[in-house]
Amino acid sequence: MDTPVSPLAPETIVTPAPVAGVRLATRACGVRYKDRTDVLLALFDPGTTVAGVLTRSKTRSAPVEWCAAGLTQGTARALVVNSGNANAFTGMRGVSSVENIARAAAAVADCAPEAVFVSATGTIGEFLPDARITEPLPEMAAVAREDAWMEAARAIMTTDTFPKTATVRSRIGDVPVTLSGMAKGSGMIAPDMATMLAYVATDAALPAAVLQALLTPAADASFNSITVDGDTSTSDTLLLFATGKAGNPPVTDARDPALRRFKRDLNALLLSLAHQVVKDGEGASRFVAIHVTGAASKRAARRIGLAIGNSPLVKTAIAGADANWGRIVMAVGKAGEKADRDRMAIRIGGIPVCEGGLAVPDYDEAPVAAHMQGREIDIAVDVGIGRGSATVWTCDLTHGYIDINADYRS
């Protein structure tokens, strides 16, 4: 890719650990890009369960609709993902493309098409050349490997400048289990009940209902708490697969104490992936954490945080290292949630800038301006209403975002 790697990229990209019961393969199929991998095939052993969280967009793509139907079955044998073409807003032809892919993958996985999950990311409104995807699937299945996670993460990238990966060694009770995941996302990032594209697999033995009960709140605290540009994709899909190969004792309730560590580690893995998405925001130069307290509820706090994180005025001030806290006040006010103007307090980089609805007496902007020069910006806002709190993560808005999106289809 010609785009330079984000300055916020991790120093080291983590190579996900293999997960027993999961094999992956990639191929350069020319869906849109030339000379780069753009199709991923993942194969899961029999008995694999699945949970997912999908976009609430009213114009969501045919692959998302297919995944929604598949999740009602709770089992998975294969996943096919292509980059470069979202297969969204493509009518019945888009539906047929998904069905063709599912049937072809089902043939190589020896399963019903309903056990195949399909995702696509890229340009909206262009018909998917699905034959380019289906024809190589038998060859891909023949060479699929447990250790191909990094290649898989690269295959699903679009405007991403680095692959997003994470891995955790966890436990269920006394039994060791592995969690590995990957995500893609760089622009059109304001998830609504999901992420851009993210796939996590574990060798834990967990029924689909338990997986779903663990995944939904974990997604809310991670992917649903990030924003790059305020735009929700038509393709947002988060899937969690459990192969059962670890052989842990049966668990039938997500509240089982044996899941305490697993739940914590799943949340940490998803948060790591979500943060990496923000750090690869198109044109981003700064990673921003926004902590909201004193709100009427957790939901209200997150909505206020997202109003701040989505504000072009706040984001451009951060890009310019301008400690203009008045723009934060503005964003709180437009969020539509209760806030007490005369009790509001704001800290930037831990430094009080306003309290009691007024600028801090003898406020010295110099240390705040110094904080704004850094790569990681910390904003804390108390709105003086209740006990609700939430943290939202975003990035700044630079001219690079315009450059990338103005030329996206060129």
C-alpha cells in the first residue's frame, strides 16, 4: 500500500497464537486490488459454536443479513471474507453473490451453507465478482493452516495501514484456553452494536448462548465505544467462534465463576483490537481517550463522550494541538443528555481547565498545550448530574483524512 503506516501503530504487531480447530488461508483474487491478498477463508472443526454482533445500519449489506440468519443456528464451519468490495446496496444480485459464496465454501467445508459466514468490506454499490472468490476456494482449503493468522489479518485490510491483531492465553476454571483475534477498520468508524470487521476464535468449549452473553457487553465496552469519523458502516460485523478443542468442563451460564478470567481476557482482547482501529484512523496523528463522569447513566455518559469524540471542531483542535476546551463544552451541550453547566469540570492531561462552569482561576494553558503536543491525549469531563460514567476513544481529524477519502475510488 502507498499510504504510510500510521504514526500511532504499535511498535510490534502481535502474531496471534494458533487456535486448535481453526485453519486459515488467503489468496489474491483480484476482487478490487491488484497483487495483494483480498480473500480470506477460515475453516472450523465440527462442533464449533458462534456468536456475533452486527451493524444496526438500515442499509446494511447482504453479507450482514446472511450472518444475522446464520447466528440463529449458533454453529459455524467456515468464514469467507473479501476486501475491496462491500457487496452493499447491490440488490438481489448481492444476495445471490453471498449465496454463491456460501454454497462454494460449504462444499469445501463439508457442511450446510447456513454454517458458512460471509463478510465483505470496501466500496459500496458495486457488484461483487463472486466467481473470483468461489473458484479458488478448493485450493485455499487444501493449504489452510492454523498459523496463518497474520496473513488473514492482512487480507481483510482496505485503507488500513497495519493489521490489527491480538492474542491472549486464558483459562476456564483450571483448563488453559487460547483467544486470538483480528480486525480491520480505518474509516467509516462509528460502530452501532458492532465493529467494522472483527473475528475472534477460541478453543474453549462454550455454547452459543453463553458466547453471545459474553460478547454483547464486551462489544459495548470496546467497539461500541470508539469513533473515528462518526460514520457507521453498512458492513460492521463482529464474530466470535469457539471450537471446543480445549476440553474444559461444560459451562451453561455466562455468570459461572469459572468464566471470570475468560470474560476479563475476552474484554481485554476486544479492547486492544478496538484501540488499534482508532490508532489507524484515516490520517490520524493522535489517539484520544475521553472519560465522562457525573452523567445521568452509563448510556448518557457514552453518548456525551461520543458527541465530544465526533465533533469536527474538537478533533481539528486536537490535530492542531490547540487547547481550546470551549469546544468540549460545546460538544457536551449538543449531546442531548443532561448536564449541569454550573457544575461541569474539565481536565486535559489531568490538568483542571474549568470547574464550576468557569475557567479555573489563574489557568495556565502552557502545561495543557504541552500535553496536546503528544501522541496520546487524555480528556476528562464531569457533567455534574449523577453517577454514570463511560470512556470513549477517538482520534484527531487531519487533512490526511480528506486526502484518503477524496481519492478512495480513484
